[in-house]
Amino acid sequence: MKMKKQLKLMTLMGFVVLAASITVSYAQQPEKKLGWSLSTQTYTFNRFSFFEAVDKTLEAGLNSVEAYPGQKLGGGMEGEMDYNMDAAQRKAILRALKKKKVKLCAFGVVNGNTEEEWKQIFEFAKAMGIKVINSEPDEKFMPLIGQLANQYKIKLGIHNHPQPSHYWDPKVVLAAVAKANSPYVGGCADVGHWVRSGLDPLECLKQYEGHLVSLHFKDLSEKSSEGHDVHWGTGVCDVEGLIAELKRQGFKGNLSAEYEHNWENNVGDVAESVKNFRAILTQ
């Protein structure tokens, strides 16, 4: 009987410890309570290697990344981030990330030019534990992408660069999404590029309701194609309004910080943006 009481007490203590750890996590990363992951798009640190970008991500207060193709790996590894890398290199990257307690949650912007390349991209994502692929695909591949997304149960977000790129207008993105005919395929909303295209990011985000799978998050200095990144909440992108809209939509998924300014020394800029973002969430 005494042994049972001790086991019960230990079990209760375990629940208390678990609850405390969850509380700490939500306090430090309030976005998780909403089902959001906040990452860096390692293009933010494109003057550095992938593993230097990972270290800078940790320094900025985040522990997940969206990798982009072509970045040198570093960290004692040869080669670059590439969906064609062999299994041994993939495993080595995952081991190194696990040691640093960093997740690779997304990959992009990446495109395939053939059916075989698209299959390789999805296979790479599966092997690396990637939850969302961000892309600007040729529309002729949308039915195939829908099939692959369903098969692998991996999301694909169509990303928008500024006009005159093909996907600058949300209407074009949504028309392409419809061709995929898959719940796993939607938009990757780059809110800063919408501003550079002369669009209202909040109105664009509303158009994506039910079809939003990921975001590249920014705030810009001015409403023009010349606007540069500034600390979130201090620019023209209406960060508070965007956060409120994401909550209203019940969005679940990844937001990647992509800070394309002060390239050589922007860790502090990302850290301040993350701080501002989390402060808005807890208001």
C-alpha cells in the first residue's frame, strides 16, 4: 500500500513538472499556444552558412528554421542545402540540428522543373521531417503537386514575390491552388512583398482564408517597392492587424521571419522583431 502511495505521488509530481514546463514554454513562446511556430527563413542570414544561420536563429530567441536551397552548409560539412543531397548527408544535418535543439520545419522557395524533380523535393521533405514546402511552381505542375502533397501529407505554400512576378496577386495564387485540388496546398503569404506590390497585406491575408499554409513575415519602412525591413510593429505592414486576422482565421502553421536588411548584422533586428511580435500576442 505504501509503495502504491509513493508511485501515485511520483506520478502527480510528474504531471506538476510537465504542466510547469508547458507553462514556461507558452510564456516564452506564446505563439505555440495558438498552434503557430515562429522560425527564421535562413535567407535572412544568407551572408553566412546554414549552420551559422542556425546559431544566429538561437541567438535571436528562436529554435526552428526554414532552409532555402543553395546555402552553404558549414558546420564542418561540405556542400550546400539541396534536395538532391544523399541520405548520409541528410542524416548528418538532422543529427547536428538535434544536438542544437533546432527544428527544420520548412524549405523554400524551391521549384521542380520535371515530375521527377517534384517527387525528389517531396521525398527530401519527408526524410528531413519538413512540414511545409514553399514554392513558386509552374502552374502546369499543380495537379501533380496536389497528388504528391496528398500522398506525403506535406503542405505546399505558393509564395508571392513582388510584381511583376507571376504570383504577386493573391487571385493568381488562389487560382493555382484550386488546380491542385488538395487540402495540403495553399498560399505562403509574404506580407512584405504584398506591400512592395502596392497591395494591402491585411486585405490580401483575408483572401487566403481557408487556404493559408505558411507565412514569410516582415514589416517595411514604407509603402513602396523601395521599402526595407524594419522591426516588426514599427513599420507600415499593420502587424497587429495581421496577427488579429491570423487568430480570427484559426491559422495553424509556420511563420518565418525573413529580415532582408542590415545583412551583415541583423540578429538583433530579428530578436527585436520577435520580442515585439510576442508582446503583441500577450496584450
